[in-house]
Amino acid sequence: MSNLGTVWPAIAAAFLASLVEAIEAFTIVLAVATVQGWKPAIFGSVAGLVMLAAVVLALGPLLGAFPIHALQFVIGVLLLLFGLRWLRKAVLRTAGIIPLHDEMAAFARETTNLRNEASHPNTNLDWIAGLMAFKAVLLEGLEVVFIVIAVGAARGLLWPASLGAIAACGIVLLIGIVVHKPLSQVPENALKFGVGVMLSAFGVFWTGEGLGIPWPGEDLAILEFVAIFLVTGIVLAAFLRRSFGAISQ
């Protein structure tokens, strides 16, 4: 029986990761709707969601076929690699070494690409626009599915993690419909920083569980790993900011 030490971190990790991915998918879908109308945007998005549902239905029965310790180990390693990738980029952005992700710039880029396609003769822009929306929903959604399965499957937390993901996607959709513009005011790098920390913490925890390591405090060890990765990321970002600033001068 899972306790609150794993339930709430799983929900939070799924929610924050899904929030980031949903914002990025919504930006592309909105660009499609702005240039070509809502019909191809909606059709492409629905097709992407149907494909995601098929992936989830196909993966679900496979999870039960793996021994729990092997599943925990594999998921732990993948989560750690995934989380460290997010954390690395977030640290570099916080340090000013690479630019922050800009949803307004992404929106402008996607609308420009679509309008360039429209200038070509014999181009079915509805098809291209729908394909762009489909690809955005599918690719960003696959990352959400992976994270939900990874943080939930190893300890029977698929439903709590799924609820966190659904809540995040619902919030982005509702806000996006109301404001009808890219959600550029959301502190996306801070969200990615938090997601990287939490996924890395889960990764270490599940890897150890798979290897049979008895963590002190059991499930509460996840919170300790969160604190370790958070402090390490903040300190490293500050160090890199000072070092990069000194080199730039």
C-alpha cells in the first residue's frame, strides 16, 4: 500500500511535466488554428489523442508481464536519464548559458512555417496544418504518457499520476481557450527545473528499489532525493552563472 510519501510526489511530477508538454502542444495547435482555422487544428489534435489512447491501451497489459523489481529498475534508469536531461537544460537556462524557451517565439515560428507552406502551389494546407497539430499532440503527449507510466507503474500509482496529468492538460486547455494566445507568462523554465528534480529523484528511488536497496525512511526517501537534486541544481546554476559571466567579461 503506497503512502503519501509517494502518492503526492507522483501526482506533482505528472502534473508539472504534463503542464509543460501541454503548453508546448497548445502553442503549435493555436498556430495552426490562427493560420488555417480550427477545423484542421481540432481534427489533428483529436487524431493525436486517439493515437495516444491506442499506445496506452497497448502498453497497459505489458506492464503486468514484468517482475516488479525488473520493472522498477528499468523505469528507474529511464526516469533518471530523462530527469537529468530536463534538469541539465533547466540549469543551463537558469545560468544564462542557453536562452529561455519562448512560447511567443515558438508561436511566431510555427505560423511563419505554415504561411510559407501556403505560398507553394498545389499545396493542401488543411492537410499540412492538421498534420502539424497531430504531430504536436502525439509527440508531446508521448512524453506525458511515459512520465505517467514511469512514476506510477512501479508502485501502483497509475491513477493518481494520470489524474495529475489530466488536471494539467485541462488547465492549459481552459486557460488557452479563454485567453486565445500562447501561454508565454507561465514560468516554463522553473517548471522544467522542478520536473527535472522530481523525475531524477524518482529515478534514483526506483533504481534502488529494483536493486533491492532498503532506503532509510522507505518512500519518504523520495523527498530526500528531491531536496538533494534541488539544492544541487540551484548551486550549480549559481556557480555556472558566475563563471559564465566572468568569462563573458
